[in-house]
Amino acid sequence: MPTPILMPALSPTMTEGNLARWLKKEGDPVKAGEVIAEIETDKATMEVEAVEEGILGKILVPEGTEGVKVNTPIALLLHEGEDASALIVPPKRGNGEVRAHSPAVAPSPSAPAAAPGTPAEGTRESGRIFASPLARRMAAQAGLDLATIKGTGPHGRIVKADIEAALAARAAAAAAAVAATPAAAPAMTAPAPAAPAAEAVVPPPPPPTPTPARVPAVAEIRLDAMRKTIARRLLEAKQTIPHFYLSVDVELDALLDLRAKLNARPKVDYKLSVNDFIIKAVALALRKVPECNASFAEDKIIQYKDVDIAVAVAIEGGLVTPVIRKADQKTLSVISAEMKDLAERARARKLAPEEYQGGGFTISNLGMYGIREFAAIINPPQACILAVGAAEKRPVVRDDQIVIRTLMTVTLSVDHRVVDGAVGARFLEAFKTYCEDPMGLLV
């Protein structure tokens, strides 16, 4: 009996993924541990390895398919001695929906469209109508019965184009009905007195032609798995986490001088950034104020022993937060090298799940984009996130004199269920001290 290859759960929170590419074709031999496909999750593109040896007998989910549920069969693996006649999806296994597979039959170009009010062929199986989520939503909004629509997607699935065609057909039918309705007969009135022969009869002016309503041009951008996850998590954060915000200005002149000296040392293989110093300063501040290195868990607060710092990295279509593990125990040069490597692989969507999951505290730095200050949304289940603004020259008062200093505004977003205002203030005080006296970051 063929063995189904299931959509794997590549992370603890993964519920569905996109089948980006098949690396094997039907009929190709497969060895255990060999990469057979690439799966796109919300954060990365991962490789799927075969767990058994055999022949890839049937591909059930074509490449490019989005939203494939975890544990759904994506292919069938034939073992020695089995032939194509055995290619039937077995009964339900795992959490995915499993159906007998039959190859899709393309509709004949001359086949007539389903008449309105007539159940469409190929859209029902065991009483269920197969349609994409977008098609179902469009049909519900327009009051269309899916049973009257013939699907043109894979295996008769109703897709967006089918709904648009049905709406166009309904509009055309309505226009034809209006055109076929005879004009109302004029009302019987008493004959009007004849006009004098010398006067010309002037016909009434025609009614003004109504101006058609302007339809704005729009573009629909389909949400990928990453954007769906971002939308879900940020909505959860703003709806369920009681945020409050604390801001402080940090002088960076001493830090910038130290950075320049360290980078100018001969025969060094690193190039430290201001962000590397910020990561280290946050890590040491969390070691002093561990109450901010915590999460809310309904009936308890979880306080982390390790100082794992998640750092937001902008990538195409969203962002990801790779984690620097035990950042308080690492040197600036090690943090710099790890951060460069994680950021490069994050932009290529090549991070492993354990490299971007977890972390007890997040840093979001928009200073390189010229943003002076902002308030970030907490990354659940964490209790705090530090928003870092741009370093810029500003006038400040020192000993009753106006002087110029390089200042950076940071804002701490706090979950009030876990951290109180005084605790957040102590963390910012420790962070500010490490940045303004950066020699403490080296010892």
C-alpha cells in the first residue's frame, strides 16, 4: 500500500504552509533523507526530506499551492513491487483532510456553462462544495449560491474567477431583462387646444444624460503566510496586552567614540555597529532587571533565566525576529558576527525555526531609516519590546550652558500585567547607563 507523504509541521505554531517547489518528479526514485520539496512557512523556506525509500508515485498537491494544512497528504510514495494501480489516498490519517485522489480533467472548451439555478458539476463531493476561502467570501457578500456555480479550479474547485464570471452573468441578465421590458403606455388626457398657426411648437429638451459613477482603480494584494501571521499576532497583541510606554533620551557620544576606536584597531575581523552595542546593553540591563525578561501565562509570570534577545529584521513582505541566545555572555564581536549571519539568512528566508522562535525580549531599531522615535507593539508572549530611534545631534543644557550632544530616543513598550512602571524605569536607567558609559560593555 502506498505511503502518504504529509505536509510537515516545521515549527510548533505552524498550521499550514505553501508548497513552493517539488524537487522530484512522479516516477523518480527517492532515498530516505533526500530532499524532495520546498515548503514556505510564515518566516522561511524549508526543505522537506523523505523519511522512507521508494518511488514518488503521485503528486497530490502541485507546486505553488498555498494554505496546505499540516498533516494533509501532498504525495504518495510507492514501495518495491507496487504499481500505479495502488495510487489511492488511504483513509484519514492525522489531522489533515484526506480524500480519494483522481486526476483533474480539464473542461472541454465547447462545454456549456452551468445554467443559473442548476447545481454545477464537479464542485460537490460527498455533499461538500469545494471553493477557495476568497471565493466563499465573495459569494456570501454577493448573495450567490455556490451550488449554482461551476468551478474551473483544480478538481472542480470554485475560485475567484468563477465568482466574477457569475456576477458578470447576473449583471448581463439583469440588463437584458430591463431592455426587454416594453415602455409604459402614455396616459389618456384631454386633447390640448391647437396651437396658433403662426407659432412653432418647440419640443421639450431631452433629459440630461446621467454621469456614470467613477470606479476607483484598486489592486488586490493576496496575503502570504507571513503577512497572515503578522496580522494575527499583532491583532492579538493590541487586543489582549495592556500596553504602556516609557521613553528616555540616551547620549551616544562616548559610545560612538569607543566604537570608532574598536573598529580602527589593526588586524580585526569585525565591524561593530551601533545596534551591536544596543543588543549588549539591553542584555546586561536585563541581567540587572530580570523582571523585564519575562512573559505572562494566565495564572503565573514566567521569568527567563537565559537572556535571549530577539532583534526585528525587515525582509521583503514583512519582518522576522532572529534571536541572539545568551547575549549577556557574548562579546560585542561575537554578537556582531551572529547578527550579520542571522540577518542575511533571514532576508533569504533560510532561518531554521529555532533561530527565530523564543526570546524573552525584543529590540526594534528604525534609527537607520531616520525615525526619531516610535512605540513598538509587544511581540507575544514577551512582556517588553524596545523601540530604538535615530541618533542625531541635538542641543542640550549642561551646567546652564547649551551644548550639542548626540542623542537617541528609545521607547519601552511594556505589558502592565507583568511589568510595572517603576520596574520599566529601572530597566531604562540601567540601559542608559551602559550606553553612556560603554566601557561597562567590555568587562
